[in-house]
Amino acid sequence: MSGSTERADSMLTYKLRGHDSGSTSYGYYPEDGPYFGTVVSDAATGDLISRTLAPNDRHGVYLGHMVGKIADMIVNGELSDHGMIAWG
């Protein structure tokens, strides 16, 4: 089909909810939907402090991708206010 684009099998969007010297908090939205979960990580190391699964993330797959992304951003010193993660 002309003009078609490949699509990732899964994706999430995320938004920074808070950041201070002790922790960084993000909301993650599986498939860019209305339901979200939260991830709070140590602001210095990226280690997970707490998490709340999104109602539509029954197996924690989206959560796992979000935790990894936060750790990468913290280690690289490049926190973003929002973004998207896609995998397939």
C-alpha cells in the first residue's frame, strides 16, 4: 500500500510529574491511553523507589520499559519533561 508506515508493536508516553534532589517521578501511559502508572526513582542513581502499575499494564511490561528509560535519563543527566518509548 502506498504511503504506509511501519508501526511499533507497543509504545508508551510519559510525563515528568516531579523532580527534586531526592527523587524523580514520572507518569507513564501505555499505548498513549487515558490510564497511567507512576514510577519514582532515586534522583542520583535511577534506582526504583516506588511504582504503581497502570491498570492496563497487567504484566508490568510497560513499567519495565519506563524504569529503564528513567535510569538512562538520570545516568546521562538528561531528564525530559515528556516523551515516547516504542518497541516491537
